[in-house]
Amino acid sequence: MKNLMQENDPLKRAALFAALLEQLSPENAKDAFLALKESSTTGRRGGRGGGGRDGNDDEMRMLLNKWGRVDGEGVIKELTALQEAREAEGGDNARGGRGGGGRGGGGRGGASGEGGATDFMSAISGWATVDADAAAEYINGVEDGRRSDMFTAGLIRGVM
């Protein structure tokens, strides 16, 4: 992960990232996620290009999708805990976040790494790719209608 974060050559970085995804497991996924999130918030890779606000959005979506494939329920629990912690601290804006999540909501921002809608959708999509029934069963237990709808969108994407 350290080599990935320091790599500026886009081809070498892509190869390192692909190798990281191949090695992702329930035991190391959270650490990889937090390291990628940290690299995006420190601005070291900011403005790299590639369509994301900070250049890491595509990588974050892919990492969360893979995490969903290796530990679907675990990734949702971790993202939920991070979102709740952020909300307890006063929302994205209180921590210099990207402002997409808003207070008390499910987040509409990009792959902020702290519970944005894209994060959950990417993780659920990965989970649904390997076990749609388990992902659907989990979603059926979600009482918050807005969150359930967001999860369902990820489910559909994963099944497709």
C-alpha cells in the first residue's frame, strides 16, 4: 500500500493497485481502505485527473467493490460505523470533508470513504456480484427507506 500511495506513474500505479485488489481479504480490507482514504484527504494525489474530485474516486470505488466481494456484510458495518462517527463529530464540513454527505443523511457525495452514497453502492454492488441473495436479505432488514433504496441500487448494479 505504501508503494501504491507513493507511485505517480499511472501505469505502475494501476499495476500495484490491481495486485492489491487481488490480495484483498476480510482481514486486510479495512486497512487498505483507510490508507486509500487517508491518501485522498492529505491531497498528495489531488488533481491527478481521471474524473474524480481528488483522483482516487475510481480506485476507492473499485476497492469497495472488491471488499464487498470478500466481506459484504463486514464492509457495510464498517462504512456505517465510519458514517456514524462522522455524524457524531458534526458531519463532513466539521472535519474538512468534501461536503457531499450533509448532516445526518446517508451522504450523496462521492467516494469520500466515510459513508457517502457511492461508497455504499460500490460495496453492495460487489457483495451482490458474489452473493446476491445474502445482499438482498441484508437490505430487506434495513428499516431506513432512503438507505434501503440506496442499497437496492447497488444490489441491482451488482446483479447486472
